[in-house]
Amino acid sequence: GQNIDQPTEMTATEGAIVQINCTYQTSGFNGLFWYQQHAGEAPTFLSYNVLDGLEEKGRFSSFLSRSKGYSYLLLKELQMKDSASYLCAVKDSNYQLIWGAGTKLIIKP
Amino acid sequence: IAGITQAPTSQILAAGRRMTLRCTQDMRHNAMYWYRQDLGLGLRLIHYSNTAGTTGKGEVPDGYSVSRANTDDFPLTLASAVPSQTSVYFCASSDSVGSTDTQYFGPGTRLTVL
């Protein structure tokens, strides 16, 4: 079966750095996406990786290792508004997104 | 530009009733999707449409139907609602279905079936 694993919840301090991990087992791989979802709102796109390595976008970076079936999202200089759930999703061989359950990130002052 | 709109925002429905959730996008995207999101689970694909006039079944299609008569609209119908269909429903769209195509989401419909 297809599976995306990420921690259920993480806590970090304002101004710090946090790394959210995602491991996947899917039938085929056509890219990995990270989305942010604030409580009661829709998911919004953060980043996309299809090749191994690091993609940096401001305070957010995303890393992919296809051989290990592994990705992480790195958030720097955390702000209170970063409190949200972060969803990892992989596009499988049918180009459909398989979603993890999400990691709820709690930022403390 | 509104992006994707969904209606209603929320609804309480009696079991056995028929309900249509509406979804409209103004981005001229070819592909559209319906997901449900339940606590502790990832988003699960119900139905999708790669282009107007075509639809396909996702991971959890039972009890749901869709149509795609034009590019902009992609309604989801529950023929006879059951309590297990209580969920938050998100409509999404993407330019096409390639590997780089990003899905953009509507604001969601919170449905409670009693």
C-alpha cells in the first residue's frame, strides 16, 4: 500500500528553527509537495521537490532524498503565525497526490 | 480573481437526504478534485476530473458522484447522506495533471450528517 508518515505534533519556540520530517512509500514518484494549513482554513502550497537536494524559499526550505524516501521541511526564524499544520504529499505513478495526516506545529513565545 | 469558491460554507444534513456541494474556479484550470479531510487522516481523494467532460474515481468514491459539464464547475453529490460522510470537503484545481502541477484549494465545506 501507499503510505506517508509524519509526526503528529511538534512544539518550537518563536525565533528558533524546526525541521518537520516526512517519509513515504508510494507506487511511483512524481514529486513531493509541502502545504501549510491553518486551523479551519484550506491547505496552501509551500514547496515542491522532484530532484534530490534542497529547495530554499525565504524562511522555508524543503529537502528530498528519493533513494531514502525522505523529505523534510525546515522553518527558520519561527513566527507565531507559523503555528499551523504542515502537510506532506507525494504524487504517485498516476499523478495523484497521496497525503500524510499532517504535522501540527505549535509555536510558543 | 476569486480562485476557487465552494458553497455552502457549512451544512447540517439529515441522514438519507440528497446534497450537492458546489465548486467553481475562475483560473481556467483543466483538472479538478474533491477531497475529504477527517481528523487524524490525510486528505483523501473522492473523485477527480482531468478535463471537462471526464471524471474518475479516487480512493473513497462510494456514496458520491460528480459531473464536469464545463471547465469551471465541479459539483459533488451525496445521493443519500450517511453519518460517516460527516467531514470537511475541499475542492481543488490544477492547470493540468503533470508532475509539477500544483493543486490549489477552495475554502472547504464543513458537512455534518445526523
